[in-house]
Amino acid sequence: MFPLETVDIFFYIVSTIIIVTAILTVTAKNVLQSAIFLIFSFIGTAVFYLMLHAEFNAIAQVMIYAGGVVIFVVFTILLTSRLGETSLPIKIPRSFIAAVISLSLVFVMWRFLLPDASLIRTLPGANSDFASLESIAIRLLGIDANGFVIAFELISVLLLVTLICSITIARKSKENK
């Protein structure tokens, strides 16, 4: 039913790791453990980008999410004085929420794993210098229609806001001592 080539087996292994770490991220009672599981989930997503030969996206995934946002969250957690004492009060059990979200995502993934003849098409060819470092740099900082300078600036604002929020959370917890 499913092809069992080496790449496919690797895809299923990485998918399983991402699903397990995502479930553990939601169900972990300790916030620090949850953040660490989230890092593994982001790294698994970067592995998917590498499997698709999108190296720039994989590097951006690791640098921005695993290297930026989650590390700021981890620093915030480590700066707070009451690490892991109490969990957030939720009326619906976390395991139920995690199961519903996981089952819905498995259903969506299962839909995309089923063969669909309309999706099989020939791939368009790209220029030989399309993914070169110089062309990526020009497109990243370009201000024309093909440039990504706005996205580049939004990422820097996202990291700045994350840093400010982590400092605010850490400062509030120290004031409550």
C-alpha cells in the first residue's frame, strides 16, 4: 500500500518523532520540559525542509524558532524563581485536548498520505543560480517585488518582542517574591 524506500522510512520516523514531541509539548506538566520538547519538534520540522532540499528554510527554522524564540522562552523559565511548582489551571484535562488535536492532525496527515492522481505533475525547472548564496542574499535584502526585506525585519521584530516579553515575565515573578 505504501512505498517503503529508505527516504519514506526516514520520513515516517521523523514524522513519528515530531508527533510524539508535539504531544509531549502539550501534555508536559513542567514548562521547561515542554519548551525542550518544542525544540525537538522544531528541529524535526527543519529535517523535513532538508528532505525537500530547502536548506535555507531549514536553517531559518532552526535559527529563528529553535534558536531564537524557544531559547528566549527557556531563559525566561530559568529566570523565574518558581520553576515547575504548579501547573496552569485548566478546566479541560490536557490529555483530552492533546488527544483531540493529535487525532485531528493525524486525520489531516492521513488525507495527504492517500494517493491523489491530480497532484502528480512534472516539476518546473529552476535556473542554475536560483538557490545560490548570492541570489538568496540579494532576494533576502531586496526591496523589489521579489525581495524579503519586510519578512527579514518582521523576524527581527518577532525576536525583539519575544525578548521583551521574557524579561517582563521574569521581572513580574521577581516582584511577587
